[in-house]
Amino acid sequence: LCLLEYVAALCMSMQSSTCQSYTGHNVLCSPGGLSQSCLSYVLTVSEMMEVVAPVPAQSTLYFSEKTKDDLEKKDVGKKESKENKIDQSKMDEMLYKAKMNIPQDKRIKTSDVTDTKGNEFEEFCVKRSLLMGIFEKGWEKPSPIQEVTIPLAMAGKDILARAKNGTGKTGAYSIPVLEQVDPDKDYIQALVIVPTRELALQTSQICIELAKHMNVRIMVTTGGTNLRDDIMRIYQKVHVIIATPGRILDLMDKNVANMDHCKVLVLDEADKLLSQDFKGMLDHVISRLPENRQILLYSATFPLTVKQFMEKHLKSPEEVNLMEELTLKGVTQYYAFVQERQKVHCLNTLFSKLQINQSIIFCNSTQRVELLAKKITELGYCCYYIHAKMAQAHRNRVFHDFRAGLCRNLVCSDLFTRGIDVQAVNVVINFDFPKMAETYLHRIGRSGRFGHLGIAINLITYEDRFALHRIEQELGTEIKPIPKVIDPSLYVPRLLEESIEEANISK
């Protein structure tokens, strides 16, 4: 129809002129309208269009093939564009890491933290803002416990995870917890419970550093602090609470901490939380959580109470056990037989001969902690002390200053055995030998953190000899007699390059 209208209009506009059609026909047009020849031409064109109707179909087929090629080219272009975007994203992450100029930790690390499948934090598909916090924290690659449990936790699974002290358990649960938090919602979405106040402070600091670009509000609440201050803070926008059991129960009982939307519960050092010291508290906490909550349990040891708790509260949990052996591979253990009255003299000898970055000295009672700290100070060495009977503000100050490296030596009770991470500690001394294998395991785990090297020295009296043998048997480890000279390479941090050079020289 368009063609007919076009021919008619063209012929009418030309007076006694020749119209050259698309087919090459000459048509004469009079001023009065279309001539008979023109009409017959129009008819001819109309008939011709009917005859050649299949031709446009061929033309359409031709253009379809062309369009198909174009579409294929566009698809290839889109794929290339998508790949370019992925490559660009990787480049952005690499550039971001480079801009931060974070010094790499080139110290030797043991297989406790290096025996992984080679995954990167980027492969967990976490938010870019969280990834920035991870990089800025100085975490280069996930440890084995992180590599296994982070994907499971992000998939919403209940987890029962067992790994050695100092192998990255805090990061294993804090990363998926922060990933699941929605900053736009103004209610509590995750609860982390730990057994000691110092561990709560340390965990909260790690989470705050990881979430520094996420606009996630993190609150720590422990006993020994002003309850009114905690109530005022919790009425503000809080997404994640890190607490000790007693204090969070107080806040729940006062209807201050509303857990109706808390979808994740983490129990760090779960064996301690499920001991007689906190009996019944966790059942009360869980009763306040919604039915569809997720529970994550992390610890280095799992007694029978943990199994009972798991069967009662966890739904089809994923059990992860990365403890083929209980003690850290980077920690060398020694014992020295001494009389009780010779212990201080022996300690003085150790201080003078060892290359100590920082040391933690354990005693079995708070009274002995203070007495020993006084003796060490009298010997001329800088020394702090900490135990459970101190005021909380004083404990916080000692903990902060020791972690900051303001003092080389710390005398403490078993308050400091759980989860406390001070990277510079390379020597642990059991001034009083513990009675329980579990306590011993957590004490010596304060050195050799995250695959680094350290030593543990035990001062053994005649009465301790049976406990020494029993703990060796229970832990399946070897505690050697202390040599006259301890090889510094066993506990003094060395660079990987130095180790390679020494190996090449020896060859």
C-alpha cells in the first residue's frame, strides 16, 4: 500500500513528465490525474507484488541470518564485557590491596594455619565493604578453620567446629556474622557469647575493625561495668552484641535486650560456656531466640556436655574437626624439675637467658599471682599482673597496655587462658603446673599464635610429676627436659627468606 501511494503521489506531482519507476517502466501522467498507462502500471505493480510476495520472505530470511550473527556478536560482546567487568573487579581489589600498602607477615608459619586448599577471602563472595575490613586487618588468606566453616555459616547451617587455639576461630565466625547483618534494620541480629570479659573486649575490637566500612553497630557488654550505661547504649541502634552470659541475661530479664529478630547465636569457647560455671544460662538465652535461629559453636576442646547441648539445640549441625593433634605444631614444650623454694631463682635464670618478646607466667591462685609479680619487679624486670578479683577498670587497663606492648611480662591466673590473642607472646611459663590437661592446653596456646613459633616451659615439683605424665598421655604430646641452651630458632620469629637461605647454605 505504501508503494502504491508513493507511485500515485509521484505521478500526480509530475505534469507530462516521465516517471522512472523502480522497475524501469516509463509512465506518462496528465495534469488531471493518473493516465491509463499509469493505472495499468499501478495494476502491474500490484500484480507484481503478489507474484513476488515470496521475495521479501527471502529477504527477511537473509536479514534474520544477519540479525542472528549480530545477536551472536552482541552475546559475545556481552560475555566479553562481563568478563572484563570481573577482571576489572579483580584489578580493583588488587589495586585496593596495593594502595593500602599492608606489610606482609613474612615470618615462618606452621601447617596449623597454612594447610589449606588455596582459597582467597574474595572467593567467599562477601560484601566489598567487609572485604576491605579484612584486608585492612592484615588478614592475607583464610586459615583452615575459616576456609571450611565460613561457607557453611553463610549458608545458614548450624556448626560444631573444633580447631586448635590461635588458628583463626574468631575470624571464622565473625566474617559470616557480619556478612548476614542488614545495617538498615535497627534491631539486634546476632549475639556472640564468650566466657570472660577480656575475651569479649578482644572479640568486639576485632569485629569493629572488620566492620569499619559497613555501618554495622557493635556493642560489647560484660559484668563489672555500669549496667545503666549498657541499657542506654542498647536503646540506640545495635546490630551485633558481644557479651558474657551473666550480663546478657540481666539485659534480657529486664526486657532491654530484645532478641525476637536475633537470627545468629555464636558460642565461643563453647566447652567453658557449657561447664558448671555457667550451668543453665545458655538454655535460658536460647529460649529467648526465634525458632529459626542459627547456632555456631567453636572451641578447642569438646567435653560430653557439648554433645548433649548439640543434640538438644542444634538442627542437623555440620561437625568440623581440624584437630588431628591437640597441641600447636609451633610450640615446643619443656619441663624443669625444681624445688618450690627454687622457682623464683629458676625464673630469673630463664629471663636472663631467653630471647623474650613477651611472656605470660601462670600461677594457680590469685594470691600467688600478686606475690610473684612483686618478686619479678624486685628482680628488676618490668611486670604486670591480672586476675579475676581485680576491679574491672584495672583489668581492662592491664589487658590493653600488655597487648600494646608497654610491658614485656604478665603474671596471671587462668583468667587469661581463654582465647586471649597477643601476637608478640613467644614464651609461656607455667610457674605453677596445672592439674587438668584442658587447662594446660589452653595455657600453652597463648604462644605460637596463628602458626608462629613459641615455647612453653613448665616448672615441675616432686608433687607435679604424676600430673606431668598424665597430661602427656591425655594430650598425646611430648614435654621434653629443658636443655642447658634452648635453640632460639624454636621460638624467636624468623623471616621465611632467612630460613630458605639457611637451608641452601646447609645443602
